[in-house]
Amino acid sequence: MKNAKRYAAFAFIGVALFAMFSFTSPDKTSPNYNFAKSLEIFFNVLREINVFYVDQVKSEDMVKTAINEMLSTLDPYTTYIPDEDMEDFEFMTTGQYGGMGALIRKSGNYIEISEPYESFPAANAGLVAGDLLVGIDGKSIEKLDVSKVSAMLKGKPGSKMQLRVVKLRSKDTINVTITRQVIRIPAVPFYGMVKDKVGYIRFTNFTTDCSKEVKDALVNLKKQGATSIVLDLRGNPGGLLTEAVKVVNLFVPRGQLVVSTKGKIKEFDATYKTETEPVDTKIPLVVMVNSGSASASEIVSGALQDLDRAVVVGNRTFGKGLVQTTRPVGYNSQVKITTAKYYIPSGRCIQALDYTHRNADGSVGNVPDSLITAFKTKNGRVVYDGGGITPDVKVDLEQISKISISLIGRGLISDYINEYYVKHTEVPDIRSFKLADADYDEFVKFLENKEYDYTTQTDVLLKQLEEAAKRDKYYAHAEKELEVLKKQLSHDKKKDLVLFKEEIKSYLEDELIGRYHYQRGKIERSLITDPQVQQALKLAEDSKKAEALLAKK
């Protein structure tokens, strides 16, 4: 009887839905009819499973899976946002949440503070990287994963929580009371004078009011004597389109077209022009980008390139030229839908032509010349569409060794610096600190009983060579030579710790600097050796070379 009632209820809803979408479109070839037909079939399948399947089913999970699979056939940016994920979505767009302001990571059975944010509750309460969380509000967090603990730490701004903490240096277990506050991650974590007359701005996200942070940094740098600016957009994933327009507005006159959007529905067609008076339209400007610079970052870098207002330095950008709009779908859930493409001043769309076939680092793969179109900048320079913003000056980053990736990924760099921090109380200078060779030797000893390994590209190729030799029946004749080659080229952890010593030391130094000087200290220190920054600084200092790059070819 119970199943019969449930079946009848589903049937009534299904008929109502079909009638709603098909009543005005009796033509079986019309889109509305096909839509209603598909909807009814989907509903009927769900109903039959829900009523007759041998085991109890969770229809909510099934529908969520169906929705996600359906959206996966479109582009990567059209996604379903269920109620439980709305808080994370709001953080992505606003850059803020209620909490204590610290990154955490798993450490054994408990959770470790990996990076407290400067001037936020965790840091203000004296928590440091390496402190161990063992309880929250009287409850043990033993064996809880990071996501569950993160959810427990977040809450309404102004609410209090009591943390049970094992301190890194003293090993004492103490109670720490923290008042949650709105945590807004700065869009500009660092700016400063890096040369006598060159100002540098690190810009990491396009959240609400981020343009004001960039403006404040620009104005302050000019007051400090900056006669040229480096704007670093590397790794900036984008965000609010309107904020991108405001950032461009800092450097170009009022009334200038920055970006336009075009969609299937006319309401999503729009043009965005600068609306206020700029800060400086003449100051030499260099914009840094890489494969992690996406969306709004590409609007800023692309518009400034199209207007010949800035020299773009680095690597080709990600290639995301699609605009998303969130639409409510009930029960506090939303669907984020691609509703338009955007076009920068030259008329080009920087969306990658192929959504799926990207390089390992996420960057755009090779685009055939036959598929790209040439456009011209304000000065008549030729630029192209088809996949991101191509820099005016390409500067490749040095590849990170596999051993460094393994040591960082497994947390061994952080673990050693925890021990170093306990033994050394002096505050290191951001720019001049160098880890002593004796300390590096201690790090190598520290690793002796630690588990870490990695596979290099050379390892992969050697294995392929051996397999090919066996297939072609050459292996028996060349086995000794192959073994010699493998011995010489296969990775060896002890050998790699010597070979990549300076690189690994730099990561150890950066980690220690962050313990005392937070994120801004890490960024400031990275400017010393970063080859892309060095090239950008040279261009910023050489105004004639920059002008020549922006001149008509």
C-alpha cells in the first residue's frame, strides 16, 4: 500500500511536468517537446528505481550524480552547487569566511597548524605553524580528517571556540580561546619597492573590492618614489569581471572599452568600460602572467596588452574566456552556468579552443595555426586568439626537481623546519638569511628514516627503453649496457639530495621565513631569485625597451 501511494505521487508529478513543457508545443520535432520527453523519461526511471529497486536507494545522491554527469558533457565551468557547498562557493567569490585564519594539515592522528595568517585570530592568539590541534570545544579530533576539522573551526563571526593545543616549542598542552572573525584573504598579500624606482604588486585574486587594494598599493608605491610598476598576476585564477575592469581603469582613461560579453540570450550581452578617473595613464607598466593566470587575470593582462598600455611577461595564460552566471534551482542550491564569452578590446576571445586537452600544468596545448585568428592592438601589433594571452616577452620558469616536489608534498620540508624552529629562536632576515651547510646536513640525516620517493621522467623513459628492447629482442645483447645506463640515470635519493642541494635549501629557507614573516615574507624573499621577476624588473627599469616592444611592428 505504501509503495502504491508513493508510485501514484511520482506519477502525478511526472504527468504534471510533462504537461507543463509540452502543452504549448505539440510539434514532436520542437525543442520543447524533446526537452519534456527527456525530462519525463528521466523522472520515470528515477521513480521506478525508487519504488521497485531491491535495496533502499538514496534518491538525492542519485540525482546529484546525474546532474554532475550531465553537466560534465558541457564545459568545465558549468557546475552544480548543492546547499552544503554554498559556503565554499561564497568564499571563492568574496574571499572571506568566519573562522580563525589559518591553514591546517594532517599530522599523525591529529591536525597541525601549517600556516597562520598574519593579524588574524590564530596568529593573534599565539598559534604558530607546527602547533598541534588535539581538541575543539571539549571534543577530541583524533583521527578526524582535515575537512571535518576545518568545518568545526568555521562558524559565525563573533562566536568563541576553545582549542586544545600541543605547543611546538614547549610541548605543553594548553587551552586557547579564540573568537572567530570574518577572515578575508587579502587580494594583495605584498607590495613594495624592489628596486630604487620600481614598485612591485603581487595580486592573487579578484574578490569583492580587490581593485581598492590594488589602487591603495599603487598610490602608496608612487608616494614612495616608484616611477614604474610590476603587476604580478601569476597564479591568479580570476574572479569578478567588474573588479577586473576597475583594475584596468587604474591605468587607462575613463570611457575606455575593456571587455564585452556575448551570449545566446541578449540579456547576457554587455560592454564594460572604465568609469572613473585613472590613477596614472603614463607610468611604465609590466604585467606578469603564467599558466595559472585565468579569467579576470586574462581580462586585465589582455586588455592592457591590446591597449598597448603594458608589456606582458612570463608564460601563456590559462585560456578561460567564458562568463558564468549562478541561477537558483531550489533548496538553497545553485547551478553555475556558462552564459557568455568575453572579448577584449582587440576583439579576440582568449578562451582555449579545446577544453580538455591541456598540458600537465593546466596550460593550453598547441593550437594549429589554421584555427587561430590574428587581431591588432591599438598600436597595430598583431595578437592572436585561440588560447590565452601570449606574453610579449616569454620567460620560462625553471622546472622543480622531482625530489623537491616529493619533499614538499609529503610535508617533510615543514616537518624539518618545525624541529629547526624549536632549536633556533633568532628571527631570520627576509632577504639575507641563508641556511648553513651544517643545517642542511642535519636535514639529510632527518630524512634517513622518512618515507618518500618519486619517479622522474628519465625513470619512465628508461623503463620504456628496456621494454622496447625486449619487444624487439635486443635486450639480451644490450643488457649490460642498459644496466650501466640505468645506474647512471635512474634517480638516487642520496645523489639527488646533493645534486639539488641549493634548490632544496631555498625551499627550507622560504618555509622558515614564513614562520616569522608570514606570506608577505615568503613573497618578498622569492623576488630575489625568481627569473621571471628579474626579467620584469629589467623591463620596468628600461622604459625605452618597453616602448619599443609596444610600438607597431
